[in-house]
Amino acid sequence: RVRRQRQMCIREANPFNNYEVVIPTNSGIIGHTLGELNFWQETRATVIAIRRGDQIILSPGPYVLFEAEDTIIFVGDISSIKAVTDFINK
């Protein structure tokens, strides 16, 4: 038997724009997780990272708690900008 080795093809692609929004200190999402908030279902935006001070939390899971002044880094279409902004400010 001859085993064929699959070649891995990795391409640099950026079909999505990423956006950033800072959570204000009076936001209702503070102290809640992505999962609790149904963030994607409510905004259609995918959180790819959270910047917290000097720390970057890449690919945060559903259990990461939002804190005041976190920067949410997300991808989505143009309508997701307003949806995320409205969501964190309600």
C-alpha cells in the first residue's frame, strides 16, 4: 500500500471586515457572557477577539464575561455594526 500524503493548502484570505467597539461603563452586557447574551443571534456578528487592557483574548468562547471598557473585535456585514452598537448600548 502506498499512502498518499495530502497537501495542506493555506491561503491568506480576508473576505470579512473586522470592526471594533468599546463597551461603555453603563452597558447592560457587562457581567454577562457571549453565550448568555446570544450575541450572534442578536447581532449576526461573530466576536473574534476581546481586547482587555494589554491582553487580547482570541476566539473567546461562550463563557467569557464582558467587562466595562473591553474592546469587542468582531466580523460581520455592514449592518452588524449598528446591531452591535445598539446591543451594547441598550
